[in-house]
Amino acid sequence: MKSAREALSPKLAIALTLYLASLFAANTLGLKLMPFFWGTQLSVAVFSFPIVFLMTDVVGEVYGKKAARLFVLAGFLSILLFLAYSAISFAMPWGERALWVKDSYNQVFGVSVRIAIASLLAFAIAEYQDVVSFFFFSKKWGKRHFWLRSNLSNVWSQFLDTVIFMFVAFAGIYSLKTILLIIIPWWLFKVIMGVFYTPLSYLGVYLMRKRYRKSV
């Protein structure tokens, strides 16, 4: 386990930057949908959101469970703070010179309270479970098969994130059948992207451990 001094390393700061940037990219750029198979549609967040879960696995692998949980806490507080800033921004009056962008601004950033709560709740529960499941598999298999431990925890956590968000956000608005038809391709594609990003997670583990090995 690394010391408190090592925990402040530039590499960990870069990891946190990637984590938070991917999280905010998913929550903002994710408004855009793209066509998928059989008439379904997917959010472009599928490219950034898997990085969020993979980063907690990488950090947990090198720095331990406490560091991974701190990343989750940082993400949760960042979203909460972003929502607070959004509320303040919407409450402020519009200047006359900015009225040309008012409708677009409100449409893009005017996420309903229900959607915001769904996103925050899904993230907090799914990310926490990702850390728990990753270290469950680590306890079972040790440091072997990082790719398997990471992807198994990703399958479970991405499923939780998708199901919680969709039901909290859309229950009573869409039928159960419609919600399930959204959940299944969205979850599967996020899992596939997580598998696709596995070599990047190995690279992350290697780069972080490289400094650690030189310091002992």
C-alpha cells in the first residue's frame, strides 16, 4: 500500500482528472443519442462513462479500496456541486445581450429535478458497488486476472447504474416494456465498451505501479 505522501503523486492527480472529466462528459454530452441496432438508440456517453468505472478499478488495484472510495466520493460531491451551481445559474435573471441563447441554454442544461436525482442516485450506488465487487473478486483471486475482476465488477455495476437511473427517471412516464427496451441495449453496450477499454486499464495500472516500484 502506498504512503500518504505517495497518494498525492501527480499520477494519482491525473487519474482523478480523467475520472472526473469522463464523469462530466457522460452527464453533459450524454444528452446526444445515436442510432443503434434494431431501431434502438444509445447515448454518446457510452464512450466516456465506462472510463469512470475502469478508473476506480485501476486506482483500487494500485492504491487500495480507500483510495477507490475517495474517488467515488469526489465524483458524488462534484455532481452535487454541479447541480447546486446549475440551480443558482437558472435562478439568476438573463442579461439582454444573452437572450439569443436562452432557449438553447435552458433546453440543454435544464435537466429536471427527477433526472438529476436519478443520475446522482444511480452513480453513487453503482460506483460504490463497483468498488465492493472489485475487491470481492480481488479477495477471492488475489492479484491475478485483473481483466476478469475489472470486467465482472463492471458488468454488475453498469447494470445497477442503468436500471436505477432508468426506473427513477422514467417510471410512470414510459411503460415497463419501453424502459426494459432502453435498459438492455444501453447496459450491454456500456459493458462492451468496458471490455474494449480493458487494455487502457492495464496501461493505467502499469504506469501507476512503475513509480511505486522505483521508490522501494
